[in-house]
Amino acid sequence: MRFGFIGDIVGKIGREQVTRYVKEARSFYNLDVIIANGENASHGFGLGAKSVQELQTSGVDIFTGGNHTWDKKEVTTFLALENSNVLRPHNYPKGVVGSGVYRGSVGGEPFAVLNLMGHFGMPQCDNAFICANVMVDMLHSEGIKNIIVDFHAEATSEKRAMFMMLKGRIAAIIGTHTHIGTDDLEIFEGSFGVSDVGMSGARESVIGMECEEPIKRFLTGIPSRLSVPEKRGIPSIFQMIVCEISYGKCIEAFKLKAVDNGSLEKTLVAK
């Protein structure tokens, strides 16, 4: 089975990039399932109902989240569904609406997507490493070996530690949240890992946001409202990881990237 994983989709420009490239990627690379981190898809903050519908029409099958999951309150309608395809980090405390686990199958072979959130610079939540061990063991007991983890975390050290802890037990662990793509694609003991896919959105930006306000924050220390660029024709970027998985192991993984609405290119291959 082949999965495509899109990192943080930021605002309208990010959604337009998904619409432009996902169907091409699915067709050319024979992708069975498209997963995307959608927590910044609606105006940069949260995932609203219209964005869910738009991105599903564009070809996204499963949505993961993170610290911005709750920015659009309507998301709770999706989170409350049984085996919902809209996830929130699974290590939020017991009693929080929704789940961080999706179970599905491709050609009769089961798979699961597990969404977790790190600790450094993030909202308070349960221990991601303990939660990961418990859930991976549980999925294995259900006969599910093809497991893909979205670890939404700030620190690359957390992401690396999670990868080293889970290697050999999952098919892939893919980092999101920083919006900056990394080149550390690796397959280790049958498990794929990358610290961050990188965002899809406005390239002339600061992590997808208009540049003026973040620069002002760094100059003055005074917080101000962030906004997503809206003008048409702004430089853009689309980024996706493709993983081929069989019997719980990743046998091939590579990165796809398109810049400024150019051609979709394979840029990095996991070793």
C-alpha cells in the first residue's frame, strides 16, 4: 500500500496547492491513501467544515491535527464521529472529544494512523511517549502492523527520540508543526522517519504567515495578530512524503515538492 502525507496546510494558498497537486500525485504514484495535517487549513488557524469538504474533494482521505485543532469549534462535530477521519492528538487527557487513531484498510490489509503531540512549547497533555507505546501495542494486538504516526512537535530531539523508540514497530513516523521541511529522511529497521514534512502554503512568508507581524514580534517582543497572505500570485510551495508500506515495514519513501505552481518533483529519497 502507498500513502501520501502532506504536512501542515496553511490557509487558502495551502488548500489551493493541495487542489492543484494531490490528484496528480495520487494518479502518477499510485497512492492508496492521502493523509494531511489540517490544523492550519482554515485561515491559518484550525480546520473548519468548509475546509474539510474542500480538501476531501481535492483528494485528502484522513486529517491529523495538533495544538491548533480546537481553533474552529465546529471541528468537534467531526471529532465526535466513530472512527472519524478527522483526528486530534491522542495524548490529550481522557475525556476530551475525539480520537487520535484512525483504522482503515487497503485491499483487505489493515492500517492505522496515530496522531500524537509533543511537549516542548506545546499545550499540556499526557506523555506522548507512554501513549505511543500503549497505542502501538494495542494496534499490534488487533493485528494492525501498518502504522503511520504523525508526531506534531516543536523539538527535533523529541521527534528523533520517538522515532528511535518506535523503530521496527511501526511503518512510519512523520513530523509536523514547524512548517519547515527537513532533509533527514531515513528508513531504519523497516521504519521510515522524517523530522518535518514542511508546510504547503505561501512561500514568501514566515511559516505561512504574512511577514510583517512576525518580524515586528522579533524586533519588539510585543505580540500581534498573525494573518495568512491572501493576495494572488504570491510565491507558493507544496510538499508531500510518499511511503510504500508492506506487512508493517516501509520499503520505499521519498519527498515530492512543487514551487511556485511548477512541476511536481521528487527531491529526496530515504536511505
